[in-house]
Amino acid sequence: MAAGDIETFRRDGLWFNRIEGESRTLGPGFEKEKEAIVAGREAAVARQVDHNLKFSEGPTDDIAAYGTNPRDVTPNGIG
């Protein structure tokens, strides 16, 4: 993950999104993982960065890229 990418993660029973490298979250917490993923994906597309899903809180290697990486998509939709 690179600084500036969007990360969706779980904390205290809720799902959040944040910009990698920052402690503040983007918007409210979500009770459902799917809602947080949709919001995180939209934020990543808007910023043209990657979106990653973190499965556990704290230092971990348990991270997965989620969906098509916007950095790899050209304006005409062909990567």
C-alpha cells in the first residue's frame, strides 16, 4: 500500500475508510462491511488511487487490494 491510497478497515465493531498514512477517518463508520467498501471504492476512484481492504486492526500483512486499481485505468477505460 502506498501513502495516499484508501484503506477500508474494521475497528470496535464498525467499518471505516481512511487515507493510508493518516489517522483520521473519511466520514462516518459503517455497520456493514459492504457499505464501507462501496464508500472506500468511490473515494479511491475520485482520488485516482488504489483501494485496499484491511481485515484486522493494528499492524498486519492481512491486506487485499479490492477491485480494479484506478491507477491502471486510462481515460478511455483501457488499462
